[in-house]
Amino acid sequence: PAECAMFQCGGCWAVLGDSLHLCAQEERRLGLLVCYRVTNNVVWEDSLMIGLEGALLGCAYNVLSCQSCGSNLGFILYSAPSDLAYLRGLFCFFKDSIICYLLEKQIIIQASKVNFPAVTLEE
């Protein structure tokens, strides 16, 4: 498929997931790619963090990191205000923290420079 991509860690290039499991994109506030499934290279902290400022103010979340290099990749929301509630329980990758391998073009590009077809869970 023309739009398929693998998501990789921006630090060590470990494979994190793919666009077949992409279920949302959040561009406005956080710059996220949101997946419902990831590889074993993605690990998360058992303890909850609480957002004290910025876009995650008042949110409770688990930090996602790369098992190979320890890079911070994003979060899993546990508790959030109504405008971010649709992201709860999903794997939210910061676009600035990951790279994409585009299968059809066979190139690697920063995730922040890729526009995937519109998918959203907001409704």
C-alpha cells in the first residue's frame, strides 16, 4: 500500500509500530501519532506522571520510552480532560521523537514531515 510506513525510534531506529495500527493524529497541541498497537521495543513506566504545565496540564499518564536506547517517545493517557479523552489508553508518540520508513518510496523521514491520510477518534 502506498501510504504504509514503519515507525522507528529517532534515537536508535528500533521498530516501534506501523501505520496499519495508526488510529489518530493530533497536530494542534501535541504533534502526535496515535497507535492502538506497538512492538515490544516500546516500554512504559508503571508509575503515573501528572502534567503540571503545557498541553498535558492536569493529565495523568504513563511515559513511553524505547527499550533499546531509553529515548522518551510519548505517553499513554490514563486520565485527561474531555478534549483529550479520546486518546486515553492508546500509544501516543511525539512526532518529533520518531522517524518513519516509507515502504513504497523506501526512504526514512522525520515523522513530523509526514502527512498520513486523515484518521481520527475524536468523533
